[in-house]
Amino acid sequence: YESNNQQKQQQQQQQQFVPAAVPVANIKRLENCQKTEDFMIITVCEQLHSCHACSANAACSWDAEHNRCRPYLSNIPHLNRTREDVICPQPCATLTSCRNCTEDECIWCQNEQRCVDRNAYTPSFPYGQCREWTTHSAKCRSSPSNTGNGRSTAAQSSAQCGFYNSCAQCLDDPACGWCDDGSNTGLGNCIAGGALSPYDANECQVNHWFFTSCPPCNCNGHSHCPDNNICEQPCSNLTTGSHCEKCSKGYWGNPINGGNCQKCECNGQGENCQPDTGKCFCNTKGIVGDHCEKCDTQNHYNGDPIKSSCYYELTIDYQFTFNLSKKEDRHFTKINFRNSPQKPEIDADFTITCSVPAKMDISVKRAGFPEKFLYAGINCSTFRQRFPKTEYTFGHSPEDNSSLTTFYVFVHDFRPPIWIQIAFSQYPKLNLQQFFITFSTCFLLLLLMAAVLWKIKQKYDTFRRRQRLFVEMEQMASRPFSQVVVEIENRDNIDLTHTMEGITHLTKKRKKDCPSPIALEPCSGNRAAVLSLLVRLPTGGLQHAPAGQSAGLAVASALVTLGNPRRPSIEHSKEPKSKRKQSQHPDSCT
């Protein structure tokens, strides 16, 4: 009881937000369904496969373009569209002819002479009563003639069996039999009947009636059988084959059961054609049409195939490659080209290469003159030729802008697959004298320019060296300088024979008179300096310095430290202060 009350409360809450709907029991039309039931409408419309069934529902509309039924719902945005009145075609069941049935996209049953809808084939023939059906009007047979309210046997024979032309096709239909004409050539008619005789006994004699097997001789009326079932060769009436069932080459048609063959009409541009339709196989590349009557202008082939032929327009100074290896190229044995040189002052060069053996003809046509052949039947493997401007007038006529000279190239007698490379070119001829003169002039100009540049570089380097020398001289001149007076003792005043006492006294005197440096150049920071001294060079026992030495003196320089000297690593024994003598110059050498 409590759960029922809760359900009622939930339903009341939902009714506050959902608008009142029409009760399901009161819905009598499909378009009255609410949004929650729209998917059912879509499903129903999609199941309707005919225009009449779709148009009968107001919620559906027939799409003639896609041949299907679509939902028509104004309350669904993507399905809301204008409903158009569609005129439905006549129902399939009301159509009585094969042509009208197949044109309206229905199925026509040949033996039942009945038209049914494509979706109704299975229920219409649940036991396989329809032995042959078609949806193409080209396969329709002649309609039977009605006699009174029913169909006659002759009508059934004409409609059901008269369509077959050969005995084999006739006996494949269980309602038909073959009536031989007795000429022993295979001619006969297919008519309706049974195992013993046709339905109409007047249509065929009993001894000429074949219901389960064909006559032993089957030459389709184009030969006889002297040896029972073997046709005498060659067949007559432009036919060929073991049973004379095909047309000879160059002819087309249906020679079955006495049919005729006619010549292929190809305007002299082909010899063979399709045996059933007569469409010609053109043997020249660029000629198209059922009767080889026009040029393939879309692929740059121009001309008149009825009067002459079609030619591919070659562009000057371009190389073209034609590859004839496709299946549709197997009938080609010829291809034609033409070109009109445009530059009157330059010779024309022609080159061609063929991958397989082929023959080639070249002709020329000048304005106001007939066409003239230059080469005929030459090999097309590799060929080059120059047409000089002195013999041919190139360019266009100023009067009518027509080409003054046109070359025609005919390549023939080849079998695909083949590829052909061909080109007409007009390049200026190389003048060796002018080339060497130009080359030498340019080379000399380059040498002259190189010499001028090298001379300029030399001048610039000399200028830089001179400027650097001036700077150095200025720096040297700006350094401080002074004069030093040097006293040099004469070696004659030194007596080498002094006694030890005298030498000791002299040594003490020299230590007292120790010379000082002549220059002291402090370094940055005043912690070191370059000290320069005058040193007297040895004379080798002579009184005077050797020749070439300036007074026997030299300037010696050393890097010394300024300030307190380092403490020596070896300490000497201490002596009385009175005996220790300080150096006259406290600086130490590094």
C-alpha cells in the first residue's frame, strides 16, 4: 500500500512537468503520435518499400530520387520538411508488358507473363513457378497475342519459346522444343510443346520434333553435314567456326540459325569490329568513334579521318613519349604526328626512337605546294634528321597566319606493346669561333680584374705596415729617457802582481764602491721591475776589447721584485750584528 502511494506521488510530480498527452486508446492516426513515439514512426516508414504504401500514411513521404520512404514529422527539426505531393507510378501488378514492367523497376516473369514488385517476388512465386525473369528491357521478348479471354498455344509459343534462336537454348526451357526444317543444315524453330509433339501439331511434323536432344547436324544454315555431325568447311555466308556460329573477321552480326553477317564499316581506318555490335577497332591511335569517323581532340589529335587521318600535334622543343601497352591499345598498328617549326632563322632537328621494330614515313607540305614524301619505309628504331633553314621556310604566313612548312611522321607496321619517343627542336647552332672569342675575352677580363685586385691588396698591406711602423715609433719616442755617466777604469792601472794583502784591500774597496743599475722600469703594481746594468765584457787577456765591440760593454736586464725579499729557506748561523753587513741594494733578482 505504501509503495503504491509512492508511485502515485511520482506520477503526479511528472505530470506537473510533462504536458497532457492524448490517450493511447484515442490515437487513430500515425501523425498524432507524441515525441516519445517518434522512433516508431521512423521505423514504420522505413518498412514501406512502395510509393503507394508510403503515400497512404500521412506521417510518411516518398523520396523518388532515392526510391525510399522517409518519415514526415513536423515536430522533429531534422525531419521537418515541406511535404510534396508525389505522383506514384502504376503498380507493378497492373502492368502487362515486359517493356513497361522493366521500365518501372519491376520484375517481369517470362514464362508466366506476369509483372511483380521487386519485394514481392518470393510470395508471388512460392514454389518457383517463374523459371526465367528479367529487369532489363533489352531482354524482353515479343508480347503474346490474346485470343478471346485466354491465351492460345501459338501465343504461348511466340512469347515463351520464339525468343530462342539455337537448339541448345531452346531445350534449356522445359516448356519448349526444337523443330528442324529438314534441310540438314541445323535450321529450325523453337516452339512450345511436350515430349511427343508441339502443342499445335500443324506447326511441326513429328519426325522433325526434338525435345530432349538437338539434331546431329547444327551448321546454323551456313553449311551441310556430309558426315552426320561435322559441318563442311569452309562455311558460307561470311561465317566461320566448327558450327558456322561466328562471323568472319571484318564482319559482324549473329549467324545463329540462319542469321546474316555484314561488313564492318570503319571508313578505311580499321578492319575488324566487335562481332555483336559492329563497333570498329580503329587501327590508328587518335581515331575514335563506332565507325572511326572522328579524331580524339581531347588528347590533342586533330585531322579528318574520313579524308586522310588524325595527327598528334607535337610542340616544338619538347620530347614526347607514347606508351601503347594497355589492353585497349592492342588493335593499334599506326600512329601519326605533325609539327610546324616556328623559328625561321634556326634549323629544325627531328629525333625518334621505337622500342620494337616498326616502319616510318616522313613527308613535308609547304604552303601552296602538295604534300611530298621525304622518306618511306625506313626503320624506326633510332632515327635523327636535320632540316636546314636554307631548304625549308619556317614560321607563319603574315597573310593568313598559316604554317609555311609542316612535317608529317607516319609510324606503322608495329604490334603493341610499344613505346615511342619523338621530338622536334629548334636550338641555335653553336658557333665555335664566336664561342672561343667570347671565352678568351671573358678569361682575360677575369685575369685583369684579378691583377688589379692583387695590386690594390699590395698597396693596402704596405699602407697598413707603414701606419703600424708610425705607431710603434710614436710609442718608442714617447717613453722616458735620461743620460748616464759611466766611469770605465783603464786596465793598465790594475796591477796583477799585487800581493794577497793588496788584493784583499782592493776587494774591500770594490765592495764599498759597488755600481748601481743604470735603469729601473717598474711593472704594473710596483711589485716587480726590469733592472738594467752595464756589464764589461771579457777581453781574453788583452788590454782592449776586440775590434767590433763598443768599448767592451753590454747592457744586461733582469726581472726583479721590489720591496722586502722573501725569507730564505736555509737559515745561516747567527753572527754578531757587528759582523753582518747589509747589502747596498736590498732588492733581489727573480
